[in-house]
Amino acid sequence: MPTRIGDVAPTPPRPPTPERLDALLAEVAEHLRSGDYVTDEREGILLDVTVGHVRCLLVHQEPALRVTLSPRERQIALMVAHGRTNQAIATSLDISVWTVSTHLRRIFAKLAVSSRAEMVARLLADHDYSPLVAPEH
């Protein structure tokens, strides 16, 4: 979108130096002591406060469940990530398309996804699998 005359471009945020972060944390601590912050237990928000133009949000986060795929599931998941069809995977591994589909159903269940695209996104988000799915060249 073109900038109109008179529009002011937003100022990019300054890089977070240790001193700046220390000052922000001191201000957050002051808000905490004074009770000047928002919480929402239903959403897991422990603290929500804005200091200057910086929103500080502390959210309770459950640890990620570690999912382990079998060697064959991993092999099939990576082949899907590289764009192979079920038929191509079956031919390559000398197994039936039905077996490939069964492996994919189990992979989807383990990763709590419902599509090939979601599965690939989940693999890309996993530090153990991401270099295998999208190797850097």
C-alpha cells in the first residue's frame, strides 16, 4: 500500500539490549507490585501489562508432548513432506497403498493433525524433523 503525504511510517522497535530489557522488567515488576495488570485464568494468562509500547504477556504453557514415530512412520512422513503421493510411496517401499494409508492414519493420530499439510507443518515445527523436511541449501 503506498504511503500518502502526511502519513507517518511506524518507528521500528529498537533492538532489545540487556539494559532496555532490564528497564522493562523493572517497570513490569512495579506494575506487579501495584496490582496494575490483567490476568485471565481461563486462557492461562498470568500477567498482561503494557509498558510504553511493549506488551508483556506471561502465559502458562503446558510442556509439549514428545511424539515418537516408528522408523517406517518417519520414513513415510518425510516422503509425504517431499511431495510423494500414497501410490508413489507404496511403489517405492514395495508395500500396498492400503498400508501407506494405515501408517498415515497412525501418524495423524500421533501428531493430532487431520491433513497432510498439517502433518508437514507439525514436522517443520519439530526441531528433530525440520532439517529432514526442509534441509537448508
